[in-house]
Amino acid sequence: MKAVTHAEKEGWDGLGLRAVEKPEPGEGEVRIQLKTAGLNHRDLFVLNRHKANDPAVVLGSDGAGVVDAVGSGVARVAEGEEVIVNPSLNWFEKSAAPPEEFEVLGFPTDGTFAEYIILPEAQVSAKPKHLTWEEAGVLSLGALTAYRALFTRGLVSEGDNVLVPGAGSGVATFLLQFANAAGARVIMTSRSEEKRKRAVELGADVAVDSEADWNAELGSEKADVVIESVGAATFQKSLNQVKKGGTIVTFGASAGDVVEINLREFFYGQYNFLGTTMGSRDEYEEMLQFIEKHDIKPVMDEVFSLEEYEAAFKRMDEGKQMGKIALKM
């Protein structure tokens, strides 16, 4: 079968479309013939995290397809079922933090950028009926991350002001859609005027330039919750926009891992600073119910064939996307 893998070299030089052996399901496992898969920034990070002397790995965390074979003992799904992949491995019950054995599909475990994938039956759920194959294939990682950040960690509720720096990413668009569905007011930022306009079209109440003076742009409007994934480039601006006693939830640091804060200002402001990543199977099922209840669909950017993987990766690397990029098998 064909698969987009990383092997033998580090960085972009190790990325390639290769022929790999079609896997067979073992006890408790299912094989899925994938229809679509979705790119995430994580796939770019793996290009450098996966080393030349590591075993070759199939990239990709998001995917959807049809169960075409099951191993012994499988009870949750049957051949022919349309399913969606939950890439949050070994984390089943909602908890304050993931268990030690938690991993994300796509590294070091083979992922979804392939014609077939083998998974434990616990890692698949019924494909939401209101989603197309392309929409289902790009949903899971970003939507689960957004759901836990907003509701489990941020405790966002109706009437809250939510600030999301960095409009354009898949998670950011899910944050916007989920917060809107919960009745919150959403403020987004982007350096791109085109992305700011698109954010407003998608339901953002306000969209400001990331490089502008946010205090000047937003005046006295402060956020109950900020969902931060940019990191050092925006963290201080985000902190300045949180109301006293408000919360920052962070799940990423695409523009720098290290930040400095004035601790005295922080504790006098009674702020909450929470980390999060992905989510449990309990939260995954809650998220699927939430999107079905509110008829939420991923914001789609572009769809590429598996053979066009390089163009898809470059589009994400250049930050041109607004929403999710899909690969079609």
C-alpha cells in the first residue's frame, strides 16, 4: 500500500511517498481503509523530532474510513462500518492530566497518511453522519484539543468573552465554532487581514491585528478566558487582555516556548494559568455529541490527493491555510 512516511533522513529530506506492507489486524484490533486524513502542525514538528536512525514511521493523526477487517475479540465495531479515528492513544477516562502511557497517533505509532491503518478498537468511533468524508477525516485532533481547552480546562460558558490569538489554524477555527455554540463572545487575532475578515465571517465578534496594540483596539474589553497556542510572540499581550481573576489556557507554543511574566502582577491579578493537550476518550465522545447537536462542521481549506502530500505540507508550513487541510486517498 502507499503511505507518506518519514525515514532515513531528518527534516524535509526524510519525507516521502513510499510502498509499505499492508497491515493485518491482531486481537482487539481493526483495519480501516482510509478515505481521508488531515494535516496538523504536529506533522511538521515530527519531521525534526523523528531521527534518521529511528524506524520509519507513517505520519498523520487524523483520519476517517471504512472498517475492512477485524481481529479476534473485537466487539465495538464490525466490518463495513464507517468510522472516525481518535488519535489520543491510551487515555480513556476524563482526568486532570493524561496517563504516563499516553501517546498521539502518527509518531512513534504509525499514523493515517496511508491507504490502510491498524488500530485498537477503542480508538475508533462512528463517523458523524452530518460530515462528509473530507470533514470527518480532518476533525479529531484539532476538535478534541479545542473541546478540552474550552470546556474541561477553561470552563467556558454562555456570556463569557473568549480571546483566541492566531486565527487560521484548525484548532483556532474549532475554538471559534465551539465557543459560539456555547454562547460565548469571541475575539480573534491574526497578522493577515484576509484571515481576520474570514474569522468575522465565521462568527468572530472582533478580529484584530496580532501586531497592533490590543489594548488600543479592544479598549476596556477584557477576556474571561484566553486560549493561547502562539507562545512567546503573543503571551504578554494575551495576559494583558485577561480580566482580573481570568484564565489563560495554553496548548502550544508555535512562536517560542519561553516567556517571562511579572509574578507580582500575576498573583495580584488572581489569574489562572492552565496547560492542556488533546483529551481523553470520554471527552472525544462528548465532543462528537457536541458537534452533532450543534451541526458543526470543520472549516475546510484545501483537499489534496495523497500523491500531492508535498504541496499540502508546504501550504501548512507557509501558514497559508484557513481551516483544515485534507489528504484524499
